[in-house]
Amino acid sequence: WKNDPNPAANWLFLRWFPVVVLGVSALALFVVLALPNLRHSLRWHVPAFRDASLAQLASSLSLLLKQGCSLREALDFLRQNEGATPLGEELARWQAKLASGEGKLSEVTAGSSLVPPMFVWLAEQDGGNLSRGFERVSELFLNRSHRSRDQLVHAALPAAIIALGFIIVCQVAPVFRTLNWWMSSDSW
């Protein structure tokens, strides 16, 4: 360490940088898990989660319609389960449009910020059988969700390998520096 111009700073960086990075990452994960409003917001901004939520919505609507509920009753039930989430607010707007007399699904969902037009178009393709239409929508968006999830995993894997390599280098570098200093010192 005699030849090192700033040994304390190098020691702190090499030893504690990985710990700080992992700690900040863990803290961010715990914040996301602990705050329901943040989770509900991220649910509609991350493609894999958004597609899974749309698949879940379509599957629920299909199931409720198959069991004999009307579209109005199904929307009311799902809105109550969603509460004050963005989807709950969207379902409340749909209910208001249904109550005002708009009958087609495309009219009810017009101007939707969460549900894409493809969702509605696919649901209406089976003629008057909305239950079967929502079932097809559910299958499509579930497959899209799985594909998005796989892409995210495949994208994160190289980044994780690089981060692991960096952490290993940060842990091994002080050992090599100490060995270098020890072997270059005049104590031999």
C-alpha cells in the first residue's frame, strides 16, 4: 500500500461497492413489494405484467359470462375486486357507458387507456358470444405475457453475468494488489 496514492479510497471502493449496489437493489425491490400503489402502477407499465393482467381480465370476464352473468354484473364484480386501481377506474367508466345505453363492447371500451383495441376486436370476433371471445383474448395475452417474460429473463441474464464478474473482480483485486505490494517490497 506504500505506492498507492489513495489506499483508503481504493479499499472502500473495491470492498464496499458491490455490497452497496446489492443493498440498493434489495432496498428497491422491497420498496416495490411493500407499496401496493407502486405495484399497481408498474403492473400497467411493464409489458409482461400488463399482458398477464389483460389475460386475467379476459379470463375472468369469460368465466363470469359462461356462468350466466350479464356483462354489467361481470364488470361490477371485477370493479369491486379491483378497488381503486387503474383497472378498477377503467371498469367503472365501462359500467357508466353500459348504464348510459351503449351496448357494443367497442362502444363501451372506446377511449380506454389500459385495454388495447386488439383486446376488444378479438373479443367481438365470435359474433354475439362474448364468453368465447374473451377466452380467445385470454389465451392470446397469456401467450404474449409468457413471451415477454422470457425475453426479459434472456435480457437480464447477460447483465447478471457481467455484474457477477464485476463483483468477483472487486473482491479479488485487493488480494492481487496486496500480493503485488508484498512481492515488490524490499522485505525479501
